[in-house]
Amino acid sequence: MNAKLIAALSATQPSTRLQAALAAGTHPDDTLVDVLVARCAIEPDFFVRDMLTWALTRCRDDVTIPRLVGELTASAPQARSQALHTLSKIGDGSVWGEIPTELLHDPDDEVARSAWRAAVVLVPENQKPTLATELASELGRGDRDVQRSLSRALVALGDAATPALAAARSGPSAARREHALATEHLADDPDGDFSAAVNHARRVLSLQGAPAVAADADR
């Protein structure tokens, strides 16, 4: 194991840590997996974390995946989030059964967003409707960025999400109805802007709530 590289992963300067993570991926070493995964849980810099993920994808799956799965129940939100992110980048669908459903509803928004993104990559075809139902139960959650992430995940499920969105669109929660409508609009225009989709949903709901105009009997 490279002691110098390990030390560099904890250096004060982000640029040094980035170079160390790059080196770890350029010359993958399965004995570094534990170190890389542990660093993912505490690394404050986004770009370094992304490089750590890349380095882990370069190691053997049978070494890396079990270590990442173990992180899914970690107490630190970043550990859970980064493990999910890395599993999505590896893309091995055999881990689907190892991902706790609770992560889709994690109280930490970043963990939940990572879980949504990972789930749509890893879910087997026959489990997509069930996943769509789980995701749809989160409609209306969080700020605009959180809602955008959830909508993108539901759109990625394609037709499997249609019944769940339809149910949410006719449900009692105004926030969920709006988010479901915006998601359906985004499904029709996947390259469209989410804010525009939300504005469209608000217009639709506003018109639905407007009083009917009686016809003039003299006409």
C-alpha cells in the first residue's frame, strides 16, 4: 500500500488531494479501496469526491461493491450519499436488493437525491413500477433543486412512472399535484426547463380551480 499516496489524500490543500485521487485511479490498487471509501465519507471538496469515485470504479467490483454496500447504513449522511453515487457509476444491477428502500426517503436531501439517481440506474425492469410508487410518495418534497432531481428520476423510469404520477396528480396534496403535473410536463419535454414545467403546472391547477363562467342565456 502506498503510504505517501494515502497521506496525500488527507493533505490540507484540495489540489494535493485531487492529484492523489487521480493517481489512485490511474494506477488502481484494490488494497486502497478501504482508504478511498473512508475518504469519500469525509472529503469536503466536490471535485475531489468525484475523483475518488472515479478511482473506486477503476478497482475490482468484487472488492469495491461490498465495501460500498456497507456504507449504505453509515451514520454519516455523506458516507451514504457517496456510496450511492459510486454504486450508480459502477452500474452493477446485482446490488439492487442490497439498497435499503429507506434511503429513497432519507431525511437528508442529498442522500435521498443520490438514492433516487442510483435507483433508476440499478433497478431491474420488473421493479420499475414499484420504484415509481416509492419515488412518487416523495413528490412535493424540498426546494426546487430537490424537486428537479426527483422529477428527473421519475422521467427516467418512462412509462413505469405513469400510474404513480396520475395518482399523485389527483391526490389531496396541492404540493404533490403541482409537482406531479410538472413532472408529466417534463416527461413530454425531457430537455425542457424544470422551472417552466412548474409554472405550467401552476397555470393548469389555477385554471382547474377557477369558477366556471355561466353562459349568457340571451345569446
